[in-house]
Amino acid sequence: MSEPARHIVLVPLDGSQPAAGQLAIGEAVARLYEAEVHVLHVSAAAMTPAEVCDRVGLPEPRPAPERVRHRAGDAARAIVDEARALGAAAIAMSSHGETGDPSAVAGHVTLAVLAATPCPVVVTRAFLDAGRQAQRIRDVRCILVPLDGTKEAARACEEAVALAARQGAQVRMLHVIPRTGGRGRAGGFPRFADHAAYELEAWREEFARISLAGVAAREDVRSDVALRVGDPADEIVSFAESEDCDLVVVAWGGRMTPHRAVIVRKLLTAAPCPLMFLLADARPGAGTA
Amino acid sequence: MDGHELRDLLGDIDALDRMPAQPGFDAMRERGVETVFAVANGVLGVRGALDEGGAASHPLLIVAGVFVPTASEAQQTLLAVADPAIVEIQIDGTRLDMRSVETADQRRVLDLDRALARRAWRFTDAHGRAWSLKSVRVASIAGARPYLHALSLRLDRGVAADVAVRVAVGSGERDVHGEVARWREVRTYEGASLAIARSAVAPGWAATDNGFTCRLDEGAELRIETMTTVHSPANRRADDAGVGLDGALAAHLALATERRRTTRISAEGRPDVEAAVELAVYHLLAASAPLGGATSIGARDLSGEGYHGHIFWDTDVFAVPALTFLDPASARSCLEYRHRTLPEARLRARAHGYRGALFAWESTDTGADRTPAAATLPDGSRIEIETGELEHHIVADVAYAVMRYWEATGDDEFMREHGAEIVFECARFWASRVSPAGGDRLAIRDVIGPDEFHPRVSNNAFTNAMAAYSLRAAAEAAAWLAASDAPAATAVPAVDPPADEVDAWRRTAAMVVRASFLDDEVVEQFDGFFGLTPVDVAAYREAGVPIDIALGPHAVAKLRVIKQADVIMAAALLPDAWSERAVRANFGYYAPLTSHVSSLSAPVYAQVAAWLRDEVSLEHALRRVIDTDFGNGHLGAGAGIHVATCGGLWQVVVFGLAGFRYSASGVAFDPYLPGGMHRLSFALRWRGRILRVSIVAGALDITIEGGPARVRVNGVEREVADAEPARFAWDPRHTRWSGMEASP
């Protein structure tokens, strides 16, 4: 019924990326949630806040000591546990960290956090300009939500609409119809396609209504449904580029096993803008990715 | 519980445990649930939305027959207005909706016996108080067909609460006295008005600008009752204000209970089939009324806005053939609507260079065609929509519906006054539509068949077969009319075709190519179909991907894939034009090529599969039919019930499984019970009689009320006396074609 207070954005730093840039991204995310940034560093040895700042290379002025946290142990587990303990509104982190393999879609810590997070995770690709990414988040005007008609996708939509309402942004919902059939799950093309060609407008409206069914009426949020035909992962990235989207919000099942999470992989390797991941119910077949 | 006061229906709904029910609440599926739990009466339809509204709700009252302009390509759409019975409720200043409270249980039920919808919701508010909200919706089928709604909100447990109710009275007058507050209001729209009478009973109520407030102690309840009467061209009756809400309910219950007695179907052993066909019958009846042709049934009936309420061939070929046996007066009204739109159909034929009548592919109020001219594809490209210009089989479909209705009902008055004129004008169209094909053969070129993936084809099997049927039917009707002792049907000369014209219809019918299928071979769907490029249709079909959207209409037009039953549609409608071997061969060829993108497709395949005793194909097709609106979480029903699927499902069960056939002289059955179904029972109306049929393995029992009839089962025919049960033996190996030469 009522959501817990969300007033902290957790920014894990391991020193691999210029900390100022990561902190700026974290502060931009914090603005989205009207929250404050807490820095987290994970290492085997205990550290004071000042030592953490030194270790990750935070420039002056540094965050207040009470906003600099340290945990020992496995990095991903520590981040997730800290976020849960703080009731964090979001986590903001880079796609690749200190030990991340640049040839992989994301570092193993990032992937592990995405698979277990209790809150939205904003991921910025490590190979994009951090300042530009921070600016996109800070001045977010266009939020893209790939939809497939599932409950999980609608959750992503709900999060996007809430963000858009706070920031005065527009929500673009994108549904991609696969060009080639396959025997797998095709997703949410509604079943009333008796004459799909000229019923597309009606379908678009219906799809938007279904996707926004759980969202309290927000007449102040502009939203639309775009359709594309083709490979879903390619089309989402292409749409984000061509429509100059500032943020892509995706709900996913949390499993990066072979042949799964194709869209998540593609976004992590090719998205032109920051990404927000929500962990959907991890039951088989669920998720948008 | 059994009283005739609306408040009596606000009691416990657990007793309705055998009725279609929707427990819980799922915002994603709410739109489909609202559709399935809608109430309607042919004059108005009301979606089964939550009484208190909410983000997921789409509460509408849809007015039959009133079309208003739209800026979209569709040009006109059915009038849909806010459901007047939806109220905004605040408890201690917090708006009541599904998201603001903790639901203990929630259940919506369709009471099919009484044609009404009920809801019970128990919840706990933020202060820990336990509440119950109950409601009942009725679209009365009596009198002025008002919409009746009652709601009660009760504080079951907890400290007293202040409740504010906004009833949106608009500019109506308000009459407040004693314990009861009353409001009256008239809302006027383009082409229709709503007369709304509302009353509320609440302890200690006080009027506000837009409703009232009250204070509910533990155990206290407030109750709101609303009666809404639509005044429209389809419903010119004065409202039932004088009758009162309870009187209107009593009148409805009397008719609904009687109607139920002759329309229910049971399929013991197959609850999936029974539940779906019962819902299908409910919605077919809800969509229709004997309105003297003032309007007809839209493709998505009165439960949603899909297809803008436009009237397609869905009505004539899928809904009317079922309604003919469920509610003949409503079936007749649909055909009278076609008669009423003849002037536009004649103009349309002339405009296209033909004679007779060319009915609109998408019809609304006047019968002018409202098919959108173009559409925008996902890639932004524009394509021309050609169905309005080229899908001419609608002409034969209307003639088919008229003839089948007449044969089933013996309604000679209708035939003289309306039907014959329709059928003759259809024949005149086809006589002018054919063109030489060499020798003594005639072709029908440049059409779109039911398979709309392939526009501008020649000699589409379905179109040609139906055109030939239409011509022969007109000749038959002309012969009947000539032999009839009755005076000239109407003042319209079109009803009295000269003998040479009738002869020409017969000759033309015999000359149309690809119109008879007795040669046991696979029929080419249209000229050149066999030469199209093969494609893996199953991959798209099983993935649920509409192949025309995925590949684009121009690419699909070159592929050997069909949108829906086409050749097999001809077999379903005109089985006597086929041999069993030919049907089997064509079914085997075309079923794998069918994408089933259209909801009209699966019912046809299911019916023919039943005739062929092809259980695997039957079950596959049945699953698709059921899932269209009534399975799969009702996800397909958001924009309204697919009325053709409802009619199609009834036809699958009665025409397909029971193998029911009919003529002026009698009825026949060649039953087949699919796996798990151990008894199929149904009632239907035929020629003023009520037939009650019960089929179990090897035996068919029939009782006829209203007169004797000749009944044949598996070719064995005998007279069944009025009200005397009769039993026939049957064997599933005997198909409808086994005794073809002796068809009744």
C-alpha cells in the first residue's frame, strides 16, 4: 500500500573509474529521487571514511563522513546488502569496475548486483563520457521503456512514469514485433489483430492502457507507444539513438544464462544513454529481456 | 436472494459458484475482465468496471446504433460515454480504490440465469477497518431496456468513518427528503440522451455540491441505486421511471429466466467448452435485440470500443446463424437492418458500375461504407486499405444470412417484406459483377476474399461459391414468391423479378468458375495461389506473431500463407457443394497454411474438423476459439467481445459437434463428441418450436415443444410428436456427408 521512504542513492566506487564522474552520476540519480548520495566501498580490510575517499580517489569537496560507507566481503553481495539495509531508492554504478573484463557486457559485480538488487539500478556504460551521462540523467526529458505486454514490463513502465512525473519528462513505450517468427515466446502483441494493418492505432491505445493499467492516472505525464518491426534488441538501441532518449528503463528476470537476457546484453554493450534496471519476478518466462 | 428488488441481489454471491467468476484483481487483465463481465441488452452496453473506478478501469456505457464523428481514419465511432453508475467514494478523505486499501477478497460473477453481473469486495482500510462493497448491474431486456445498478458499502468492523460520495449529478435536479436522497438528470449527446434516476440511502447523510456525505458506524451501510434509460433511434420507448427500479428488475428477470430456459448449453465432461460457449451465448444475446432493424451488431458488440462499433460480415455469417436459433426476433432485426441500408447499398453498387446492392464492408448507421481508406504501418509507411472497395463477398454473406434465417424460421412475412428484396438485389449485383472467362464460364475478378493477405485476386473460391449460392438462392426465393398466394410483398418493384431475369440468375450461377467442389481435389484458393512462395507459417503462428505485420503486407501478398479460413470457409457455409473427400483434402492442405491472424478463422476450422472427426485439429482450433476472449486471462477481450467468435463457437457446438442441419421439412443430426465430453445438451428454436437435445455416446434424445417435426439422425428419419421424448441411435463414423443425397 504505502512505499517505504526512499531517500538514499547508493554509489559503489572501487577506484577503477574517475570517482568524480561516478559521483556526479550518482548525484544526478539522487536528484531523480530527491535523495542524497551515499558512497560505498567494498574491500577486505576495514577503512575509515577518509581512507575510502582516498582509496577511490574522490576529489574535494568530499562527502560528509556519514555518507561514506565501507563493507567487507563479496562486492556484489555487500552492495545489495547495504542497499537493502539503507532502504536505498536506487543504486548508481558503472557497467564495468576494477575487475571487469572490458570484452564482457558488464563486470561480474555489476551483473551480480543487477541479478539481486532490491531497488532500481542505474547503470552507465563505462566507455561513455561520464559527464554527458550525468547530464542526461540530470536533465532527463525522454525515458524509453521497452514493452512486451508482460506484468514485468508494466512495472518498468510504472517506475518510468513516476520518474517522468517528478522530472517533467516524456515516456516513450516501445514495442518491437519480431520480423521473423520463432517458436519461443513472442511477447505481448495483443490478440485482437483481425486486421492489424488498420487497427494499429487501436492496438497502440490498448497496449498503452494495458501497460499503464497499474499506474495511477497521470495526466501530467506525456506518453506514447511506438511500434517497430525487427530484432527487438537492435530496435530498442536504434530507437534510443534516433529519438535521443536520456534513460532506458528495463525490468528483467536477473538471469544472464545463454540465450537469455538478449536485450539486457545489447543495452549494456550498445545503449547510447544510461540504463535503469528493475529486477522482475524471476519466475521462468517472466521479464522483458 | 430471489426477490425482485435490486437490493436483494446485493447479498451473498457464493451461491453462484457454478457461474462464470473472476476472483481477485489484476490491473493488467482488468480491461479484458471488464469486457467479459459487461452487461448489455442490444440497446446499451456497460462494461464490468469497478464501481468505484480506478487507474485500470475503463468504465463505459456504449449506446447501440448511435455513431459519432471521429478524427481517425474510421470516420465514425459508436457513442461511448462514462458509466453513470460509477461513483467516487472517499473514506475519511481518502479516495477508495484498489490501491488505497488491502483487499481480503474480491469476486465478480456473471449470473447467466438472470442475465446480470454481481460483485463482492471485502477490504481493510488504512485504519484497520473492515469493509464490504457489493454491487449488481443489470441491462434490462424488458420495457425501455434500462440499465439498473445498485451498490452497497458497509462498515463491517471498526470505528466510525466519514464517507463522501460524488455522484456527478451534473445539471440535473436533486430531490432530497427523509432518509433517501434522489437525483434526476438528463444527459444529452449527439444522437442520444440518457435519463438517469439515482437514489441513495445513508445514515445521517448531508447533501454536498456533487453528492452527499454520511457517517457510517460499525454495521451500517450506504446504498446507491441508479436507473439509466437510453433514448436513441434504436430505443424510442419512454423511460421506465413510472415502473420504478424494482418493477423494471422484475420485468427483466421474468424475460431473462424464460430466455435462459431455451438458450443454455451444457457440455458435461468438458468444462472448458461449456464455460466458453455459455459465455458466448450470453454475449450474443446481450449484443442483440429486436429493434426492427434500427441497428445491428458491431464486431465487438457493446462491451468495448474496438472496431468503432462498425458492423461487418461477422454479424451475418457468424452471429445471425446462431441467433436465428437462440433469439429469432433479434436475428430478424439484424437482417432488417440490412434491408434498411439497401438504399445506400444500391448507391454503392451504382458507384462501382454494378447493379443491385453492394453492402458496406464496414457499416454504421446509414449503411454507407466506413472502411478506413488507409493505415499507417509500424515503420511509418502508409498503405491503402482496399477491403471496403474489394471485399465483395459481403453481398453474398448477407443473402446467405437471409436465406438461412428464412429456412430455419419459416418467417414468410419477413421474406415477403424484406428478405426477398435483399436476396434479389444481391443476385443482381452478382449478375453484373461476373465477367467472361472463356467458353461458357464466368469469372469474378479483382476481389479480396476472406483471406485479406491477398488483395485483388481473381476467382477466389469463397467469393465465387457464395456468389453462385446467392444467385441460386434468389431464383429459389423468386419461385417461392411467384407460387405464393400472398399479395405482392411490397411496393418496391425489385421484389418481383421478371422470369427471364430469374432464369439468367440460374444460368449465371451454373457458369461461375470455382464454385463447386465435388471433385475430391485441392481447390486453388484463387488464380495463381499455388504458385506463391512457400513460408514457414507455423513458426509465426505458434510464436503469436502476426505475419503480415512482421513481414509487411506487400511481402505477405507474395507468400503462400492465408490470414484465415477461406476455402474451408466455403466448406463450412456450403457443405453440400462439397464431397467429404474434397473437404478432407482441402482441410489437410489449407490448415497448415493458415496463420489464424483473424479471430474468424478458428471457429470455422473447428466446425469443419468436427465434421471430419479430426479430433486433433478440432482441439487445436477449439483452444484458439476459447482463448480469443474467454481464456488466456481474458487478455484478448480488452476492446470488446469478438462477437463472431461467440457466434462461431455456438456453431462449432451445434452445427459441428451435434451435426445439426435443418430445412423447411425437418431437422437432422450427425453427432460427434470430442474427447472427455460425455453429454452435450442444448435447446434451440426452430420454426416456432423449441427443440431440446441431449447427446451421449451412441444415443441422441430429443423433445420438441410446439409441434411435431421430422427428425433424422445418421440418416434414420422419423416423425417426433409434440412433447414426446424420442431417442435415436448414432455412430460417429456417420458424417454429415454420409447421407448427402438424402439431405433434408
